[in-house]
Amino acid sequence: MVYVSTNEERAIYSRIQGLVEKETGMKNLQINQKTLRLEQALSSAKNQYSFDIRENKGSDRELEVKLNPNDLFFITHMAICIAQQDETTTPKRYGNYPLHTFPDPQVFIGNDTANLEEWQALEGIYNGLISIKTSPVERFIDFPTFHFRYVPERGVQKQAAPQINDEPAQYGPGLDKRGFFALTPNLILDGYDNNSITLTLGGGDKTVIAGGIDDSNSAVNTSNVLVILLHGFIVLNGARKLSRYAAY
């Protein structure tokens, strides 16, 4: 008798489990859900951002979660987000700001009075192209990033006095409402390989894309970070168990 799961994630897990067992002959490899997180600080001097997917403890940012060289990763979904940080404090505030799935004008308010506003500069992220490479093979080529732009049903709610804090935008509960886009076919990344992601911004004014100013052109301590999230399933110690450059 064949059982078909009505839960999408469970069905994907079953397919991965079957493929791993078929290709390796091993039934004891541990398979878990996992989300990788890749980050880079945004800069007005850059048109393109390259992310190394392989873990490097010596250079990875504090919130990054990368692929261990010993593991195998099946990508099912990807998201492109923007976060803020404050590196002027002790400790530095990397984990104190939410992820945003589009350039919310209520949040990214910077205005230097001479160029496009901060939120408009950030729109270049969602009007660009993204690629995934397992050197030397381009495996996911120049996919338009507008597919990853997600505006939640409830954005940031600005509160008037006597309320103190603004209410954050809706985030979740499902992957689609966290800005994740389902990839088909699903790439398999071997942690041993040189896997990377390149995001090229859409052309335009990016003068204040990094943040650092408010709507009165006064300096603030926060700046902006580009965040790539890869969601899927990890096979612990599964590197070099399947053919290179595979998809499923």
C-alpha cells in the first residue's frame, strides 16, 4: 500500500528520503529541515553581491547559517529579505531587528533630499537578477528577483501617542507568508563543493541603499543588510553521497 501525504513538506521529505536511499543504499542518514541564512551589508558602491554558501567560522557574520562541508542540502524555497543592524553598540545589535520581505516605506525612511529615498533605493534588490553556481557550473541563472518581493497583508502599523512602540508587519505563519518562493526543480548542494549565490541589483539610484539617515537627513546608527534565506532539507554527513550538480 502506498501512502500519499497531504502535507507538502512531509511529501518533499519522503521524496528526498527515497532518493537518498536509492542513490546511496543507506537508510540511516539523518535528514532534517533547515534554513540557511546568508548576509551582506548593503553599500551604495556595489551593484552586485556574491554569497559563499559554504560555512567558514572565521569570516561568517554572526547571524549567518551556512552549509557544513560534510552535509548535503536540498533547496525547496528561497527568500530575499532586508534587515537592519546597529554596529555602534556593545554588543553589536545584529539580532534585534525583524526581517522585511520588501522595502517598507514606514521603516526605510531615509531621505538625503537630493536622491531617491531609502525605500526606493532598496527596490533595486527586487528588480534585479539572482543566480546559483556550483563552480564552474551555473545552475540557476539570472532569475528575476521580483518573484521574491512579498508585501504582507498587514504592514508596519505606526502608533500614535499614548502608544509607545509601532506594531511590526505580519510575518508568517506559512513559508509563503514569510516571503519564500518555491523553486522547481529543487537544487541539491554538496557542502564539499564551491557553491555560491550572486544577486545583481536592478539599475537605478542606490545612493541611500545602506541606510544610516532618517527622513530629515540626520545620521542614525542603523544600517541595512541584504539577507538570502535558503529553506529545505539537510542530510547530515551526506556530502559526496550523490552525483554532483543533481536536482530532484
